[in-house]
Amino acid sequence: LSAQYLSEIHLPAQSACGGRFSLMVNAGLAIDLETSHPSHTDGIGLYRTEYPFIVRTRFPTEAEQVELYKTVLATQPGKGVVMRTLDVGGDKPLPYFPISEENPFLGWRGIRMTLDHPEIFLVQIRAMLRANIGHGNLHILLPMISDLSEVDEALRLIKQASFEVADELEGSEIQLPKAKVGVMVEVPSIMYQLPELARKVDFCSVGTNDLTQYLLAVDRNNPRVASLYDAMHPAVLRALHQLCLQSQALQFPVSICGELAGEPAGVLILAAMGYDKFSMNNSNLAKIKWLLRRVHLSELQLLLPEILACQSPKQVRQHVQRFLDQKH
Ligand code: PEP
Ligand code: MG
């Protein structure tokens, strides 16, 4: 079956009726970049910068980060690379920066930590901006935003870093390309502040993994409650649907980078809602492209009310499975 999927990997990501999708890859380790072919994708939709930090024994220097980010940006000429600022804490500890908390998933994670350590944030942003010179495809993504003041503070620091890098370039012919800035939608509070968010940043990207965990109050790594963790919970799906409608009304670009986009049933539901930009692990890309090439948007639109009326994740899966069975 995988040979069947791979046979269409070079073809456009479009539905049987011609609707276009952007399919991007999630990356973090060198292997993610080596195994994906830029000509088969629409860029990197999520580059998790914490991975290169986690595998080291100390914080990488600014120069080391510049080299690393340059390599990543260079793999995608003419295509966007969404680099997320350091997202540690919770389930992603840095060995040389221990954080001890009673409740790490509700604690000092992602942007909360880096805004408390602007020296870490500024070094990383400067490195990203310097790496972007000569490439121009950098998008900066802010993780774990729960409050608009965090967006303001991050934007202020990004501006400061841009001035610093531009200063270094003064007197030379080199121009500093402008990077787009976006916010992860993965904490429920920010879903209710979309109009304000749309005025502040260029795009948003939905992290369905954390969004599910926080909407359902289920630790995604705790085996005791694992059976309650399901991105196909009707409440999660209704939230995602609302978010899609609202971002369309605001003309606020939105993409999905959580694992749901890499699951056949998940991507169908998301496409039925109206999402058209998906970022996923490279190992899922061929299958998802193959599937999307077989659907008509009109049949998905018919499926949507049935899915949104379901009362349990199990019911949702049964509905979508029936649809999927017809495609194979
Ligand atoms: C998410 O939360 O859905 C996400 C993409 O980020 P991560 O899995 O790295 O927390
Ligand atoms: Mg997350």
C-alpha cells in the first residue's frame, strides 16, 4: 500500500475536483530534513527548534544557531520555513536547564520561559534573522501563547533583535529580509482572542496536540488518562470548526501542525471544515496526499454536519471510517 501512496508523491496536493492544499512537513532533527523532498512539499510548516537544543549539553551559541538555521532554510528555496522559538518545559526538558514544578504542563513552558529569559529569546531570534539573510523564507512561530501581552512582548523583542541585526549590516549592500511572525493556537484562551491576534501577527498555526490536552484537561503523556485523550472528541472538533470559520472571516491565515493533520481521518475532517494548509511528519505525507487527491470537496462538506453532530470520538471515527473505506 505504501508503494501505491509513494507513486503519487510528486503530484500536486489537490482534491479530485481541483481544490488546492498546502502540505508541509514537521521537522526538528537532521533526519527529518534528509528524508523529505522539497519538491514534493510546500515547505516546512513546523521546525521544532527545541530538538537541536535538547541533544546538546549546553545552550548553542548564536553563531552555532545561525549555522544550523541556515542549513534548514537552505533546504527550502522559495518555500516557507516556519521556525518555532524554543518550546521547552512540560514534556520537553532541557538537560542543562532543569525546571522542577508540581504541574509542568500548566507551568513554565514555551514562550513563558523565554520571555522570562529575554537573553535566550534574543539570541535565538537574532540567529534566525541572520540565517535568513540570502534566503528570505523565514517565518517565526511563538509557542504556548495564552495571553495577548505575551504576543506584544515577543513582538517588541523581535523588533529589537531586527534593529540589532540591521545595525550590524549598516554600510554594507546586504538587506535584512522581513520575517513573518505567527502564533501557535494550542492554549484554548487564545481561540477567543482571534480578532486581536489577527491584528498583531501575520498567521497562526494550530497545535492540535496541546489544544486537545488543554481543552480536555488530559495530560497527553499520562497512561492513566490516556484513553480520554482524543483529538476527535466532539468538543475539540467543534472548537476547530469555529476557529476555521473565524479565521476565514478575519482573512487570518491558519494552518494545522498537530498530529491530527497527519492522520487520514483527521485530515479529512479538517479539510471538510475548510482548512487547507497542513503540516505533518514526513512519514505521513505520501498517504495524506494520496487520500486528498481522491476526495471531492462537495462530499466532504456533506460529511461535516454528520461529524459535528457526533457525541463521542468513537462515533466520529466510525463515520469517517465508512467514508475512508470507499476510497481504498
Ligand atoms: C502541538 O502541540 O500540537 C504541536 C504541534 O506542538 P508540540 O507537539 O511540539 O507540542
Ligand atoms: Mg505544542
